[in-house]
Amino acid sequence: MADRFDNEEEPRLPRGWVRHPRERMLMTPLVSGFGGLLAFFSVVFVVVWLPIHTFDPPPSGDWAPLSDDAQNGRNLFASNGCYVCHSGYSRPQDVRYQLYFLYPKVSEPGDFYGSDQSPNLFGTERTGPDLSQDSGWHPDDWHRAHFYNPRFVDPFSLMPPMKSLFSDRQVDELVTFEQTRSGKSGLLRYAGELYAKHVALTVQGFPEPYTGFQGAHKPIVPQKETKPPPNQLEEAPNLSQIDRSYWLAGNALPVTDANLLRGKEVFLERCVACHGPLGNGKGPGSTFMSPPPADFTDKDDACCGGDTGPGDFYYRVLRGWPGTAMENFGERLSVDDIWRVIMFVKTIPNGTLKEPHRLPTTEDYIVWQPSKELLAWIKTHQQLAQNAAFSKQQLSDPYIEEARRVFPGLAPGDQIVVNGLETPLDLTDAAAGIRTIYERLLDKAWADARARGETLPPESQKGIPPTVPGQQ
């Protein structure tokens, strides 16, 4: 049968028709492969090579070079793929957008001037928050704990631990990069953070924090006894970092069993990594930090401390405490939940964390009352009506603005004596100290970049003062 079909002639076509040509492959595998490679390398040329080799914008006024340590940290950041989750520009759909800014600083091409910023660490996925404006919002010890194990400072973090990837020196270089990558505005914040750290350590009697990952293998830093100057409120330096409108504020919500229970839930979710599951300041991240996290188990402190009122705690949770590892939660917790967790903190001295399933009640709540010393101090020295926030004067000096950010409780004319500080704690001296630190950081970065052979703009760019973007 097969032979019969093979011998059959092809059917005849009608007159005027043309037989269809035999089918054959027009694009061979060689041509297809060549075309695919050409398309691929054309995209690479246009998207990768061309921007890298032709991107040469003039520097912006906010641009600052990187020091050698920061440059080494940047190389570690890039080589370990950190930019995949943490890219370097802001956009409204990002994780933790508006954490520090209502409207983040808009990146300019000139912010990425020079070969030390090439290739740009933009990235696309953004699983984690944008870090382009992260400089100065946390102290160095917070960053070390975060790199060692992110859950030590943020229990909800998706970031993997870095404790097995970096040496002590490498993690400090990474921290330097994070603290100085945001241009002059970031250097100004970092200078304010360093100045506030110096004040906090001096006031509370703690040493400098451990470097690298040493905090993972050390005890909590020891505290030495400090005595306040005579005729001065002991807590006055701490109050200088809290807007004085909050010094005598009471709870904005009623103290109820339901509010206390919700406060305990928030505390266990957010606070135990630093303050510990018992609220005694001995969480897993506490050994990295100096000053260490607060201990909430003291009844006398809960009822009568000069800086432990509900308003004081509320401001610290809302805005953070510069110079310490206490960061702001104003964009992560609702206003009501902040008040609820503060109420719960006032029950910890009565053992509400010692038993996992114990429900806090209003009987556990310790009522705070201002001491006679506090009332006398705000009557004769730092009067509430002299709050600097009540002034209509617009600030133009960026160093005064930064001093006001880290010491919102100080008003012009206030002078707080701190044993161990060379100058009194006031806005003018704080601004001068912050400026000195800022200029030292900027001078070192310029010197290191010049020694590396980087292309630097004219010296006049260095003299452009930093700006203070509109923080939350």
C-alpha cells in the first residue's frame, strides 16, 4: 500500500495557478544565535556601559566624597548584594517610606558625582527600606547590632544576619559608609548624633560602646556613678532631649485593662529585643549598646523619676532619643498604641512580664507624679512657657537647626552644667560642637578622596553649607 501511494503522481493544478514552493528554514540556528547575542549586548551597552562611562554630572551642593573607610564599606555593600534589597533613591511605595521624612530629599544627578559613587547603587526590588538618606538617624552601636542580627533591633525584619560574613573591621567600615553616604545633610545629622552620644555617655556615666561585633561576646557596658552639679535637677540633661511641652503631660487615654493588654502585646512585639522579655534592659541587642536600653523594673523610677513621666516616654517612643539606640516609632505605631505601651511600661515593676500569660490590670499600674524638685526646676529655670517651639523666628543656621533637633528641650538662654563636658550644655555650644564634628568628617573625606586620586570639584563646593531637609 505504501508503494502505491509513493508512486502516485502529484495532483494537477488548475490553469494559471503556481505550485507552492517547498518549505525550508529561512533563519538558521546560527543566525538566531547571532541575533539574540546582538540584542542582549545592545541592551547591556545602552543600559549599563553607556551610563557608567558617560555619566558625569556636576556635583550638587549637597554632595560629599567618601572617606577611605566609607569607600571600603561601599565596596562590601556592593559585593555582598545589599543594594538588591536596599537601593539608593526614594520612591513612595517603599518599605518604611516617610519613616524620617514626610517628603524625602529628592536625589539629584550631582549627588552621585565622582568615581567613588560609580557604579550607582540604585537597585530595583527594594525589599528593605531606602538607605540613601539613612545617615545619622541611628548611632553606630545600633548599626552594629543590626548587622549582627537585625532582629536584635527590629523583630519584624526580613534581613538575614551578617555575623558570619564580616570581621569587626569590616562591619565598622560598613557602618561608616551608612553614616556618611547621604551627602552633607547626612554628615550634619551624623555629627549631631555623635555629639548627642558624647553628652548621653557623659551624663549617664557609660563608656564608649564596643566596636565591631565585640558586643556579642561581652557583658552590658558598666556604669560609673555620676553626681549632678549642686542646685541643678539631676534629670535636666535628659529633659533637654525632650520637648518641654511633654514634661508634665499625662496619659492621653484612660488606664483600662484593655489598653494595658494591648500595650503588653505591642511591647512583646516591638521592644523585647532591646529592653528584654522581662523589661529589665537585658535584651539580646543590649550588649552592643552604650548607653544600654532602659530598665523598667524600678518602682521608684516609675512613680517619681524626673524624666519618666508618661509625656517623656511618649516623646521618646514617638521621636527617638538621639545619642542612644532608642529610635522613633512614630511611623510604625499608631498614636493610641504608643500611649498604650507607655501605660503598660508603668506596670512592669509589679511583675506583669514575669509570667508569660499574666494579664496586666489597672491595679498593676503605677501612677507617675512630678517630684517637688522637678516642679521647682521648671518654675525657676526651664519654664514651660519658654519652649523654643513657641518662637516664630525662622532658623537659617543649619548647625542651630541640628542642635534643636537633638536637644528640643533647650531654649535660647538655657545652660545645663554637665560634669565632664568642657562647656555647658546650651544650643550655642551644641551647635558649635556639631559644626566642629561635621567639618572634621568632611575634611577627612576630602583628604582621603584626594589621596586616592579621585576627581574633585573646586574647593568652593566644599564650603557650601549643609541643608536640613524637612524631617518628620
